[in-house]
Amino acid sequence: MNFASVIVDVAAKQTDRAFDYSIPQQWREILVPGMRVIVPFGPRKVQGFVVDVKLETDVKRTKPIAELLDLTPVLTPELLELGHWLTEKTLCFKISAFQVMLPAAMKAKYDKKILLQPGVESSQLHSKVQPYFQHTSEVMWSDIEKSESVNSFYRDIQKGLLEVVYLVKSKGNKKTVKALRLAQPPEHVKQLLQELPKQAEKQKQVLEFMLVQEEVVAQRDIMTVLNVTSAPIKGLVSKGLLHEVDMEIYRDPYANRDFIPSKPFSLTDEQSAAIKPILRDIENHEHDVFLMYGVTGSGKTEVYLQSIDQVLKQGKEAIMLVPEISLTPQMVKRFKERFGSKVAVMHSGLSAGEKYDEWRKIQRKEVSVVVGARSAIFAPFQHVGIIIIDEEHETSYKQEENPRYHARDVAIKRAEFHNCPVILGSATPTLESFARAQKGVYKLLPLRERMNKSALPKVDIVDMREELRDGNRSMFSTLLLEKIRERLERREQIVLFLNKRGHSSFVMCRDCGYVPSCPHCEISLTYHRYQNRMKCHYCGYEELTQTACPECESDHIRFFGSGTQKVEEELGKVLPEASVIRMDVDTTSRKGAHEKLLTKFGNGEAQILLGTQMIAKGLDFPNVTLVGVLSADTMLNLPDFRAAEKTFQLLTQVSGRAGRHHLPGEVVIQTYAPEHYSIQLASQHDYDTFYLEEMKLRQAHRYPPFFYLALVTVSHENVAKVVSVTGKISQYLRQKLSPQAVILGPVASPIAKIKDRYRYQCMIKYKLEPNMIPALKYVVNQYQDQMQQEQLTITIDLHPYSMM
């Protein structure tokens, strides 16, 4: 092939298409779609993806490809096709669709260097620039871009004294170690072995070891096994008997863990009934979407494992998606123990290098199962036999940046391509998924009993208004404290859940009512006692906690609301004998901290596990018999039509951590809204009634699953500009869409300013609306120049999950 069509790494409307380049002679037999290349683009070089190769092109003058980055495609034909689908589905740029499929280590990094033009002496340069070229003829831009001399560099570039050369680096470095192999045929080495003098005993040991290995061996392994220094090895290299090479090794986050192989459990009657249609699809290479609706502890994971086992027996591959917060060591352990080295694991807790290595194991067909968070849906498997999404209701499956895809939609698209089943598993499915199951679009697989026949935990609801009336101003109700003390006496364990980190939700002056807020976002600061700082959880701004009000200078400062730090502090006062582990973003930010804390709790080193959302799912500790929900109202009061659904889901999930084994479990839910149907029905483990109640409200207010949603958000530093642009967009959409479409807004977003940018939005509710996608594309095209030149941002989210 003579020409390649390339999607270049420039995210803009004008460049959102394939550009043709000529293929240099040496790569014409090698280059295929799915490879990455470096190509000239204007005055610079950029990375790009080859999407097609061809004999001819309509372009009169083509530039040649500058560099070939891959010898095998990083995107399969299926993933290339999927990228085009993703572009249409989410209205993102083509380059964004392809980049999201690869680990961050493979994304291009750009730099530029400044060269002296031929014939120019450094003495001709501006006095601030001259020192940089005293001993060299080139300077990296990254070395000077933040210096005081940068404007002087600009002037000399404009005068033609300096030249700018653009560079592109493709990250994705393999890790190598120094290794050795025999430099001569084994027969010759055996002969020379006899000729080595007696004092070269260590060298003899090394050669004998290498003769047995007959392969490349890491130098550190030779030194460890034979207990020798590097000296005899260097001696053999200098004699020409050994040859030094770089050997690639994987950065394996689980290398030091021992996994004891496990065998499948016997399935219950319910599990057997659920797995039967899945196995039939696997056997017949058919595509169906199954909704496995099972109570917490019903054994969904075992059904997943045995379904995957069947897929592997056919020589195919499996993708298992788990929410980031559920990717606990326990979950990884179950898969590693069942499938051993066939499993790759991908999640945010891994370093960039570890993720890159796990991805390469998949690409090289060294593994056949991937367990991972949202992005693992793009694993480059070529023979997918099943895709499973556990806790399918989790909002983290929806990406909030471009491309704004939902992993469930991508999973179904990939499964259609591979003719294989998709399993969506949850004790609390989204209303959209359950409605599709009711209509027969998905096939419902119910699991209504716990695997070991243990009862679902008994749930008590405590009205915190009554506690207040009775004089209890503590964050712990009388009932919860009583039950915690009972467990401590019986040496059982407790999980306390609060969906707020930090010490206090906000700080207020009791004299004038002043509340410290972020200067860059319209949000109050959260107090973190251990650092004595107040932080913005949106942009990261922080400041020292004031001892006096900056407005009226009063020292009557009060800390309102309770975060995990404050709860931990309060537990120390009322239950000094109890050992507590706190798990939130602050305590688990270090690599491996999440696993260490859970291991400590699992080993019984603490009696109480206190945490945020990360402890609500995926944990299975036999000794946990009490779960306390300290404030069930946190999510209920958010400006989000899914608030009741999210509350019900979270309460049901966290309740499921209690009494999962031989000991009975109890749950105490503290709330200021005990009569709310989501709290009442969660306490009764009654999803079916909740579904019916919530569906009535959704239908009345025209929300999913009865209507589709689209959210257009505009942001800029100038509030007047934001209001004007959002108003024009809303007006245009009203003209172009049918009267059946409901357009709300423009209104300020619930958080009206983030990082010094004002935010306005309009929401569209619609059913069948053929003009929707063309109208939204037109909106983006119309404001393209302003978006590039004036830093105006317009984001379009089809099927949004975050309303904030």
C-alpha cells in the first residue's frame, strides 16, 4: 500500500477527519490500520492513528509519515470500528475516541526545541537569550517557557534568528533489567569450562548455571541463586563467554502475593437456573443481555466465575468490569485464585507503568481474563466470549469527560460484534435496566436468596429528630451506641458508613453568619482537622483554618456537619476502648493503603471500620454483624432526579455488608427523613415496590426511562457571556426540535462556578427526536471559533448521570 489515512492528535473541529500521508518504501509491507505513527502537521509533528491504507489518494501533494511507533497494531479492526461508533454516540472528536482505549503511558507527550538558525552567532541574540546558547546550539522549550527570558525568545524567533522544531515523544516505556545469555554455542562453552583456572571457581558456577538454563537470565537472579557478586559475571563477559542484553520484565502489582487455587462451588437451585441461559448463549455463540438481579450475598460472583470458566474452555476471552471502589483485594483474590496467571487487573490504584504492562499482557494474548474498572471495557481482546458488568447501577461506569460514554453501552456494542452474552449484575439495578428487563429487551435472571440461606439483616430506622427532642445532641443515636457496645462485648465487628470525608461539612461564624467558601468555586470549604486546613473538594484550593471571623473578627466559629474525621474523633470520646480504622480518600491516597487497611480489619486488628462510599460495596467479612448508617439524608437532598434511587441503592448495598455468613446481621439507619419511601423500602429490602413508586414519579416528571435526557453546559470566566451563549443555544434548540421535546433553561448549574469559570446549562427531555444529534452538532460547530480563541467551553452530555 502507498498511502495511509491518519487521525491526528489535534482535537479540533477542522482536524476531526482522516488526513492522507504517503508511506515510505520501508514500511509499505508493514503498515496496517490500528498502528500509531508520527506525522508532520503544519510546522510540527504529531502522533496519529492509522485508520486505513490504500493504493491511491485524491490528495495531490502528500507528506510522508515521519515515524512508525508500533510493529503490531495497538487498535484491533473491531476497536477502530468502535471508535467511529463512539464518536457518533457521544459527539466527541475521533482522536478522543481512540485515545480513551489506550493506557495513559501510550499517549503522546509534546515538546519543542529552539535552534540557532544556520549562520547566526549567539552574540546576535537578545542579551537575555545569549547565555542559553553559550555552550550549545539548541535549547528545550520546557527549560525556558516559565523563565523571565521567554518574551526575548519570542522576539528572536520573530526576527528569524531562532528556529522552532517540534518534537513528539510516545510514552510507554518497557521496564528492562540487565540480563545475560551464552555468547558461544553450548558445546564450545563446555570445552572452555574445563580450561578455566581453579581460582575461577565462581565463574565456573555461573557458566554451569547458564548451560542448564539455555536462555536469557536476569543478572540479579544469577547473583541471588548462586550467591555471587557481579565480578565473575563481568569477567565472563570480558572473555566473550557471556553476552549482556536488556531483558524486558513486567511491573506486576501482585507479584509478591500467593494465590491458592480454588475450585468452583456447588451452585444453588437459583444459581443453576440463572446460569443455564448464559451457558446456552456461550455454547451457541449468541448475543443476549442478561440482567442478574440478586440480593446482596446471593452468589452472583460464583455465577460470573463459572460462566467465564466455560468461555475459557472454548479458547475465548472474558471482560469483567467492577466499579473502582469495589475493586477490593478480595475481588482480585477470587479471580486470581480461580484463573491464576490468566488474569490481568486494571484500575486506578496501579502506576502508569503497571497499567501499561497489564495492557500489553492482554495485547500479546498472554492472559484471557481482564478484571478492571470502566476503561477495561476497551481491552484489546480479539475473541471475546462474555462481558460482565458487576454492580451495573454504579454511576462510575459513566465517564464524565470526553468521550462521555457509558461502559454498559460499549459492552453491548462489543458483545454484538463478538456474538456473545453480556451480564449486568446488581441487587439494585438502575430503573432503566430493570424497565428494559420488564419489556423483554434484557433477560431477567433473579437471585432472591442468599447463597448460604442466611437471612437478610434486620434494619432499624432511627428518627434523629426524636433523638434531638430527647436531648441527644450526639451524632450517634441511643440505639446505635447500644448495639455497637453489644458487638464490642461479643468481639464482633462493626461497619459505620458516612458519605462525607473531612471533619465538618462547613464552618460558620455564629455572630454574622459568614461561611468560608472557595474563591474559585461557588462551594463552601470543608474543614480537615488533622491538617487544620479548609479544602475545596472541587478544585483543590485550601487555606489555614481561621480562629477569628475575617468579616466581623468574632471568635465564635462553629463547625457544622460531620465528616469521617469528626466521627472518628467522637468515637474516641464515647468508646475509648474501641479500635477504629478510617477509610476515605484522605487515608487511602497512598499506593497500597486501601489494601493494608482492609487486611488489618480482616485480621481483626480493629473492631470498627468507618468509611465513605468505598466501604459500601465488595466487602465480605464474616465477623461483621452490625452496619450503622450515620446519615441517610446526604444524597437525598442533592439536586438530582436520581437522588432517591441513589439513596435506595447505597443503603441497600451498605446494609448487605452485615451478616453475610453464620452470624446474623443488623443495620441501623439514622435519618431526619424516616418517612421517605427510599429509606423505608431500603430498610425492607424491597426493590420491587421502590421500582414501582419511583417509576410513577419519573413518568409524571418526564425523566428516564420514559424520556431521554441531554445536558448542554456552557462555561467561561465572563458570566454575561455564559448567560448569552446558553440563551442562544436554548432558543435555537426550541426552534429545531419538535414540540414534544421539553427544553429547561437556561439556568445556572447547581454548582454555578468551578475553578473561576461560571457555568450555565439547559436540559432537553425527548423521546424520538431525529433532529437532536444534527442540532447539537450544529451548536458545537457554530461556537467552534469562540471555543478555541476565547476559552469558551460547551459540553454536551447525552444521557447524563451527573447533574451538578
